Amino acid sequence: MSSDSLAEQIDCLLHGFCQPLTVLQCRLALGELSGEPGEMRAAIGAALSECARLNEKVDAMREMLQTVERRGW
């Protein structure tokens, strides 16, 4: 893996953070606006799913950084 391709991969992962963060924020805001318990529960469930997506991205970045450390880049 070259340093350029690593930078591109990290850039792609960082870009990938934007969508789940935006969805997370919107779901919670909609649940808050609604005030209905069922809709709030649904918003929380959807937000938890987005949190899981974010954790996957963080894990992928952590693996990339460990690879960089092992290779001494």
C-alpha cells in the first residue's frame, strides 16, 4: 500500500463519516420535533444503527493506522 493510496483511503473513510453523522443528527432532531413516543423510539433505533456504522469506519481507520505503524511510514 503506497502512502498516496493510504491517504486516499483515509480521505474516503473520513468522507464516509459525514453521511452517518448527518443521518444521526437528522433522525434525532426529527424524533425530538415529533414528541410522539413511537416516533422517538424509531428515531433512537435509527440513530443507534448510524452509530454502529460510524464504529465500523473508526475500526477501519484504526486498522489502517496500525498498518502504517507496523510499516514505519
